[in-house]
Amino acid sequence: MALAVECTTADAGVLKARLLKLVAHPDIVTLERGSVQRVDTATLQLLAAFVRDRQAAGLAVEWSGEGAAFKNAASLLGLSSLL
């Protein structure tokens, strides 16, 4: 699943709905973050909760792409190892 270029609170509801459909998906879920140019704290918290819930259920999440904005924001919040 590709993340939007702008991942902000304004779009968090749409992202949450998309993630909820995948939270119990039995296969590995790959999230593409390479095109993200702007991401806010609320979105990172939503993604962290998704990853945490999948891990708790023994399900995997993979990341692809290395968008600088995403990487920097996750680092600032101490979420680099999770996201």
C-alpha cells in the first residue's frame, strides 16, 4: 500500500480506514513510504499503532522506499526502529 505524498491529520481518517482493512490480513503488508513529502505526528502515531497491532498478532509489516521526510519525522519522534 502506497502512502500519500501528504500524510496529515486531514487525511488520517482515510488512512485509518485503509489500514483497518489490512490489520488482520494474513500475508505480509508492505507500506510504500518513498513518495511521502510531508508527514505529521498524528499519521506517524496511526502507523505505529498499525504496526504494533500487526506485531501483537504475529503478522508482518514491511516498508519500502526511503523518503527523507518520513525518515526524518520518524527519527524526531523516536519511531525509527518501528517505522
